[in-house]
Amino acid sequence: MDAEADMKRREFMVLLGSTAATWPWQSFAQSPERMRRIGVVMAYAENDPNGQIQIGAFRESLPALGWIEGRNITVDVRYAAGNPARARELAGELLRQGLDLMVSNSNLVTTILQAEVRTIPVVFISVSDPVGSGFVKELAKPGGNITGFANYQPSMGSKWLEKLREIAPRAGCMGLLLHPEPPNFGYLKSAREAAERLDIRLIALGAHDRTEIEQAFANFAAEGGGSLIVAPNVVSFANSALIVERAAQYRMPAIYPFAFFAKQGGLISYGFDERDQFRQGAIYVDKILRGANPAELPVQHPMKFEIVINLKTAKALGIDVPLHIQQLADLVIE
């Protein structure tokens, strides 16, 4: 190789080296951040105010985590209105959009997504008994593409019964309004154990829809009525206003799993803040989008529970709420 050719070769190698050294930074600086696509399937109807409050809490949490809708993330929310077929249809529609992650609430929707979604992560929010329902292998290490936040341990059945007994001690008979599914059976088993201990007759009131809720109230009232425990499930959420109205109509003291029931006129609620779980859900979405493996993110239960008492309803029912319960309450509605 002559001197001139050797010099040109060395100049070319220097030029190539300097170009390679500057290319990664230039490429990063000039390439826009990739848009991440999130699909959310809610069990609620779109016009349900509770569902809107919850998804609002999720969306409001994203900017603080670095996710701005329209800039680096899209959040497409669909509403199944408690219909399994509709939830399956919505899941399919969203998956065809090339999502990075999906979010579900309720056992109903999570069951659908578990069957339909195999290649992207799923974060569930407010489900009952995620291990018993088959969503995860264990709470500490879910082991698949699904993780998230559970609502109540089965033992809450006894806690609701005991709390209701405190506020309405004369009730010798209680009904448990539930959706006939495994998680609600856990609450029933726990409540039965407490009922036997406290010498209370407990009646299971199964309901799949609005019509069966109406019938359950009528049947329970015909048997002598008493107090009522409302278990958390899609059916009770979707018909919360009806349940509160019928409890007032039949003059049944009732305890509910979430504050929105008491705010609608229910006597007392004992549960956790679902808005906070949706905020926590946003944190898990952030972690996964930044590389965390859902199989290694533990399923979490709520740590803080709140009591809401509606004294106006108590007065209408002729109940004098004990002072110590009022003092324990996070909110007292006059």
C-alpha cells in the first residue's frame, strides 16, 4: 500500500471513529420519546360517579411519575357496566391497538383479561382473593404477567358483622348480600363464624343482578328482616343507589364496604379508600413501564381502613350511634 493510500485509510478511520462517538447522543437527542399506550377496563358503567372518581385518581397520579397524557402516554378507558361479554369485547378492542399494559378493576374484569391478555402486563385494582381466584400464584411473587392490589381478606366478613352489631346491637338476625362467587363465599364463611360466636342468625342473600337484589330484600324482610352486610362485588357496586334505597325502605341498618355507600345515604361503611388504590396502581404502572417485572411485584392489600357514619340515616332508623364509634370514624355525616 503506497503512502498516499495509507494516509487516506487513516483519515477515513479517524472520521469513522469520531462519527461513531457522537452518533448515540445525536440519535437520542433527535428521537422523540416513545409513546406508551395503556388500556383500562372498568367494571362500572361510564356514567357511574364512583368509577369516574377512581379513574380520575389514577390519571391525576401519572404526571408526578413523569407520564403526561398526549406527550409520552395515552390512557384509553373502557366501561363494561358489569357485563362479562362486554368486558371481553372491550379487551379485544384495546389489545388490537398495540398496548404496552392493561389495567383492570374487579374480579369480573380481571378474570376476562387473564384469559385474553398473554403478551403484556396487567395491573389489577380492588380484586378479592387474587390467589384463590387464580390470578396469581402467591402474593409475594405473582409469577406471571399479572399483579396489583387486592381489596379485602376473607376475615373482613366477621369484622363487618361485629361492627354492625356494635352500632345496631338489637339485631338478632343479619343478612349478607353477596354475589355467588368464590371471593364472596370467603366473606360468608368468616361472617358465619362470628355470627355463631355472637348468637346471631345469618342469612346469605345471593344476587346476580338488580332484579335479584330487589327479590333478596323482599325475601329477607318477609323473614323478619334485621341488619344487612353488603359484600364488595360488581353487582353491589353497580347497584349501590338501589341497595341504599331498599335498606332505608325496609328500615334495615346496613354496613357497606366503601365510603361512597354511606355518602349516598347508607348507615355505616367500613373499608379502604379505593381512590388511594388507584393511585398505587399508577405507581405499579410506572414501575412496569420502566422495566420492572410484574412477576416480581408483590400483590398488596390496603393498610389503612376508614369508617364513615351517616348520622342522618341513623336518626331515621332510630339508632343512637355509640359515642366511641363516632370518635373512631374518619367521617361523620350529620
